[in-house]
Amino acid sequence: MKISELQGAIKTLIEASSDFTGVPVLIDAGTWPQVPGKEEALRDRGMAISILIPQCYDQTEVDVNGKFLSWEGCAVLIEENVSANQATPGRITAEDAAHALRDVLSGQLVDSSPGTGLMVGNPYYQNVGTVSGVRVVAMIFYKQFS
């Protein structure tokens, strides 16, 4: 897998989960917070999940053969228009979505080399706050690349 394919792999796993039926999952091209489709999703559905562009985290190491390994991943933002989302009973809240994403994504193998599954950052989610009625919860998912 190339790092450029990670956003798509994460999107596929999220969309396959029944916890996120009807929730738009958007891939950011480096323009967040102006992700195409996000404003419409927040207005019409009350929630959007944005997968930000990949980056390398400070977790690097060398394997037994001297090959450089890096931990690279994507921030995943859950944005909830609280009044629109919670007006419909049974919809998942931003904090519950973070728990569901942890369960859906952590440990998932998105390729076979070097064989590590997706790992969730620590802390595994952070409630960034609510601005103009939109709550933002941030998470990071990463995997090892060689």
C-alpha cells in the first residue's frame, strides 16, 4: 500500500460499518475545513466524517536489517451539527461515533506489508469543542510503512 491510498482504505472500512449508514465520509485534499460536501452534510444529515491528508508521526524505527520504518496515518474528524443530528432519534452522536470508529478501524489490516493493522492514537479521541453548533471530535489512525 502507498501512503496515498490510506485515506481511501479508511473510508472503505468506515462506509462498510452499519454504525455509519447515511453518514457522509469525505476525503480531504488538504483544504480542511473547506472539504467539499461537508457543509451540505452537516446541514442535511447533521454529521460528516472527514479523513484528512496523511502525515508522518514522530514514531520511527529501524528493523533488524536496518530498514527505516515509519508510522504514518490520517486524522479523522467527526463533525456533528448537534441540533440537526440529534433531532432524529437513534442517530449516533460525535462521542459515540468516536467509540464506534475505534472499534471499526483499530487492528484492521489494510495491506499485508509490513503486516501491521491500523492503530488508534493516544488519547484515542479528543473533543475539540463546539463552534456555531458544530461539535468536532478528532482521532488519529496510523500504520507502519517501510
